[in-house]
Amino acid sequence: MAEERELILKLGQKITDRIGVKVTTKDPEYWGLAGVITDEMAEVALSMKVRVPATAPQIAKKCGKSLERTEELLQEMSVIGLIEYNWENKDHVKQYILPMFVPGCAEFMMMNEKQVEEHPELADFFENMSRLPLEKITPMVPLGGAGIGMHVIPVEQAIPATQQSVSVEHISYWLKKYENKYAVGACSCRRQQRVRGEGTGEIEGELCIGVGDMADYLVETGKGRYIDLNEVLEILQRAEDNGFVHQITNIDGEDKIFAICNCAPGVCNALRTSQLFNTPNLSRSAYRASVESDKCVACGRCVEFCPTGAAKLGQKLCTKNGPVKYPQAELPDAVKWSKEKWDPDYRDNAKINCYDTGTAPCKTACPAHLPVQGYIKMASQGRYMDALKLIKNENPFPAVCGAICNRRCEDACTRGTIDEPIAIDEIKKFIAAKEINEKDRYIPKTVNHEGKQFEEKIAIVGAGPAGMSAAYYLRCKGYPVTVFEREDKAGGMLLNGIPSFRLEKDVIAAEIEVLKTMGVEFRFGIDVGSDVTIQQLRDEGYKAFYIAIGARGGRMAGVPGEDAKGVMSGIEFLNKVNKDEEHMKLSGKTVVIGGGNVAMDVARTALRAGSDDVSMYCLESRDEMPAAKDEIEEALEENISINNGWGPKEIITENGRVKAVVLKKCTSVFNEEKRFAPVYDENDTITIECDNVLLSIGQQIIWGNLLAGTKVELNKNGTAKADPVTYQTAEPDIFVGGDVYTGPRFAIDAIAAGKEGCVSIHRFVHKGHSLTLARDLRHFIELDKNNLDIEEYDNAKRQRPGRKSGDAASTYRDLREIFTEEQLKTEASRCLGCGATVVDPNKCIGCGLCTTKCEFDAIHLSRDLPDASRMTKSEDKLKKILPYMIKREIKIKFNKDKK
């Protein structure tokens, strides 16, 4: 055990503002200083008074050292971060200050990057000293913070012009006060969390702005660099774009600050006061947000960016018992407050999207949780490009999904309980078509902490919907992304597994072109595993891999005769047709085995490929068939017969070619646990003469050599084993998504997985960041549609798009029209507007970020806590705390007596 250093103990005791604590070697006040402060430095610091400026000659006289040696030590101590300095005196003489720990020297020490890497214990030191002094005192702090810590300052544009504000509430006031004296440095809180292994994807970067003499201190001690006003404004705007909260130091009264910080929720030690301790008085501004429910469309953008979880999605519609009453967080104003009132999981709880009573069913049901109400409202207002941008926050392929989505949002739509669901997909298709037909496409900008490109290269394996979605969102964050694809074009199963009469190739190409314009690199004709290995790509500098190769292989039935000519899997057949519609032909009678959406595509494609007659046979009854109802209807309209309750037993051949297929009766498809376990009557059979048999009974993943040399494990069905939240496999730098993880699903499922893959990879490639901490789990709850009181609604009928002229059964072209503008507006008017954001005023800290994200002018700040703008010097904190504490104790006693 290291020898106890008495001077360090004394110094820790001198600086600490923990009430009633006798510092020992086990306390952070000791071990945080011991690693970086020499005893000689401690002697100098002990001769100083906390937060009382002194010149070098004054300090030299008190510590008994020569002026020259004192100045040398003061310079070293300044670089370390133990002390600061300024010139705030009438003679403009440099004076040194021994600050408190936080905000102060613990923070300054974290800003010395080299020092922190050599002494990682400083991260724990900073965390402890920002938390421990507050544990007992936070409930007793009045509005304004009483000269403790930091103070939220609202986004300036969010401050209502109609309300009387004071100067200290405006960033512009402080920038004017310290005109031309700005420096920027790395965020100590983000660095602390990264070093402690608790980063949440918020990269430290240059985000903390020192003003006045602090700017000189930061530059001269190597903790920052000078910047001009334009760069200050760029940083502030970038912070707002990324959802960072503006805060100013709040320990020097109303006439002085020394920093404007841009704080990340879940990371910032100062914001923690209103989250961990549930005591927002310490940091909140004079403002609180509230929602105009009539304008709100539950798009969720404000919820996504709310730093405290004050904004959550709820419902706009009344229940049969009246409006929903939403809970509000308990505050320490009039109740005893101790650890059981804290929220140790605040980082995760702040990311809860939705109240337990639920929100709009459309947003809930969509795997990507698109802001359906939002883009419908925008479309109805003619704001088509705004609607497209809103969609692309969650789905980069709206035109593709408009053509092929299985419309779970419509299945869940509340309007369906009245007459028919809103034609959500048709509205999205209209919006997407507007862009497809435009020369100028929407190209999203990079939005990250510094507004510049990252260096970490990311490899995507597979150019299907999951892989390309991951690539899209990684590019939005600023990563260099390369997509490796074994085929000669991007699109995956969208291109090769879906016939053109459902998804035209130019629609896919147009949306992929956006990715290319964004800078996503595509390398075609490369089979990763054969042409290049994962390890070779690592050697080329790729830091993470997202594998999304889809389930491109078709399953066979395992029955006699299936190796005959004229028999192939439905997937293989679709692939051949999509690559060469003109020459891939069938003749005679075709039997399609299967009852899912792919089987429907296969049957309808077989008709277009030249079959005289197409019949389908599947195990399920008509009600059990997995195919979408509209696909079944379209197949029937094309005179394709659908026969339920039959499965393949044998394929009869003649001269090596199909002659007929023998089918056996399926008596049940699922067991009592609702699992797929078909039971047959082997004696009840039928024989169907045919020339072609297309087996569409499932898909399989063809891994090849892709995973050779890796630790990735597979399940029995061939899918990859991975964490259900992060998609990380047993090989830490390999993530998976789409069909290779879930098995065959729909494009929208893959798209949602691609976005989550981006979240994980962003965190993974930056050391010290957790893949799960403070992660938005995207968990939404559907409101109770059986408990609604809907009195008034637009009684327009559901609109149906027209069809182009031509015989559908004889063309590969998509004959479905999009809505007319009149139809779109009529259909949009049918939306009941189920969801709305609800703000808990007890959790809101008045940062105003929500107002910058709302595209509907539905959320605003109001100045209903003016006392929160009363800034106090740290030395005067007890003058504020004691009166408030007495009043609070009286309230607590009164409440207790009432009970």
C-alpha cells in the first residue's frame, strides 16, 4: 500500500465541498489528486484560498518559495488543471485561483487528454466529485441552482418573443459580453464516460466553449484552441442539430460565466442532477415545454431528442372515461427525499418513448416506427419534400416500401375500427413518387458531433434492404462506407426476388442512386469469403462489418422426383426472370407449391413467363395463408387457382422431366402451441398433371465461406446468433441484420434492422462506448382501440388508386397508379390523429431542443419559472439554500400532518 501523503489529504479536505466529510486516502478527494499532484505543488495550493484570486508574488510569499519557483509550479499546476487563472482586476494583473472540484479542477484535469490516458482514475475522480457533494443537498436547492454547478440556457430561437425574458437567459447576451474571447475544447464529461467504459455514443470532440479569460487559460494550457464568433455559432447550431443541451456555468452570479457547454444527455454530470436525483431545480432554465395537442401529430421527434424523458408519446383521442390522465414525476418540494427516490437507471429510462397507456397504432405496428401521422399531415398540406425527409429519418426507401410493404400500419389503424383503415402505404407511395420524378433528390447531410467525416471505415456485406439501410444511416453520421455485393447490381432480393410488376427496377435504382450521391461506395461482383476474406478487409482498415446477405436460397421439399427437369425453387425462378424477363420462359401447366407472398409472386410471374395455366397448392386454409389479402385477390383476378390443404408427396417424372405432382391432404398445420407442425393423411392424395413445379416453401441462407475464420455462430435454421438489441455476434466487430438474423421477413423489417446496426457500429468503433447504455430501444405501445370515444370524424370513403391500361397477366410492368393529389388530400383527411406528445412539466428542464425538432409548431416554451434565472455566487449558496430548506421542511411536516 502506498504511503499516506499528508499534504494531499489536507489539500483534498481544503477543496472539497462535501458536507461533514473527513477526507481519507480512500476518498476521491485524495486519490484523484495523489496521482498527478506533487507534495511541492500541494504546498503551493495549500497557501491559497479556494476561489480567492492571488498573484504569483502573493502566493510565493505565503508558500515560502522563490517567485521563480512559484511561477514554475503555478504553470505546471495550471497545465495539470489543479488551478486556473485570469486577469479580472483593475490593473489587469495575472492572478491564480484554486477552484472547487466541480465545476473546477476535477473538470480541468479531465481536459488534459494525455494526462487522463496516463491516469484513467481521473475519470472516476471527476464522476465522484460531481456527484458526491450533491447527494445530500440536491433536494434542498431552490430554483436557480443557488450557485451550484451548471444552468440550462434555452435554444435562443425557442424563447417566446411575447414573454419577458432576462438577459442571462440568452446565449447572445453572453457571446456579446465576451466578444472575441472564445476558445473550444473537448468535453470532459464525454471523455470521462468514455474512459470509464460508459460512453453512450456521444463522442467527446470539440464542444465546450470557454469565454473571456477562460479562453486564454484553455489555449495557454493546451486544453483548447481559439475560435471566432462564426465557429462558436456553428458549434452551437451543430449541438442543437445533435440534441445537445446548452448550459452555462452557474457559480459566479449574474455577471460572470466562464463556459458555454453543449451537453449530451446520459453523459453530462450536470444534467444528471435532474435525472439521477430527480431534482431539476439544480439545472433547469426558467422555461418549460408544453404541447398544443391539436397541432401535434406524434411524429416522435421531440421525444427522440428530449434529454430528460420529459416528452413521451401518448394519445390525443379521448377514452370512454374521458381524456387520459398522465403521471407526473414526483418532486422533492414537499416530501422527504433519499436514495429510494433516485433513478439510478435514468440513462435508460430517459429513452422510454411512450406512456404505458399507448400511442398511435400505426407508429407502434411499423417495424421501423415511421411517423405516419406526421407525413400524412405534411402531405395534406402540400409539404411533400418535408414529408419525405420525415419518412427518411426512419426509412431510406419509401418508394420501394410504397410498392411492396405488407402494411402492418394499416392493419393496426384505428380508423379500421370504424370503416376502413387509412391508405397509409398509398400516401407514402405518392410522397416518394414526387421525389422519384424530380431531378433534384433529397440528399441528407452529415449530422454528428463535429460536422465532419469519421475515419473509421465500415464494411457492409450485402446490398439488400438491411445492408443499404445501414450504409445510409452510417453515411448520415459521417462514416466511410463500402458495400460489398456478389451480384453486379445493388438491391439484393428487392432487385432479384421481387417481380417488376410489383416493384419496378427503376424505382429501386432511383433510391439507390441517393446512397451513391451520399458517397456510399459499392463494390460489385465480390463474394466476401471467396474473393476476399473478413480478415483481409480488417487488414485494409475496416473497423466493423455489417453482414446482411439475405436468404437468397430456395428450399426444396425433400420429396422423390424433385431433381427432375421443370422443377426449381420459386426463389431461383424469380431470380432468373428478374435478370432476363425476355428470355426466361415457361410453357404448359405450372404448379406452385406454397401460400406465402413469395409464392404469390412466383405464381403471377409464371403466368407472365408463358404458362398456360397456373395453380397453387398450400398447406394452410385460406384464412391461415401467410400471403397478404391483396396479393391473394390479385392472383385470383388473374385466374390463378388457389387450392388449400395440400402438400407435396411425390413428383412423377417421365424421361427425367416433370409429368405430374402427387399431393397429400394436410389435416392441420400448427400444433397446440401454434408452432408449425403439419399433419397429413397419407392416404388422401391427388395427382395433378403439369409441366413445371415451382417450390415456394421457404428460403435459406447461403453463407459460403463468408464466416470462415470467424467466431460467428449459427442457429439450427442457419441464421446467425447475435444479441437481440445490438445485433453483435460472438465476433465483436461483426454485426448482422435482416434475414440472416431473423429468417425471411419483409423489407421494412430489414430496413429497421439496418438502422439499429448503424447505432451499434457507431458505438462499437469508438473505444469506451457501451452498445446498450442509454440506447433508444424503440419500444412503442398501441393505445386501446376498444376504449375510445370517437364522436366526430371525416366520413370520406377510403380512396383507391387507379390502374394503367393493359392486361395485368401479360405484362411485367406495374400497372398500379399512384393517388391523384385530390385523392391524397381526401385520404389524409380520414386520419383520426390518434397520437400526441405529452410533456411532464416536472421533468422538463426547459432546454428548448424539442421546439427545434417539431415541424408542426406544436410544442413551445413558456417562462413559468422565472426564479430559475436567478444566478448566485457559490460563496452565497447557503443564503439561498437555508431559507428554501426551512420552507420545504414546513411543507413536509404539513403534508405529514395532513395524512
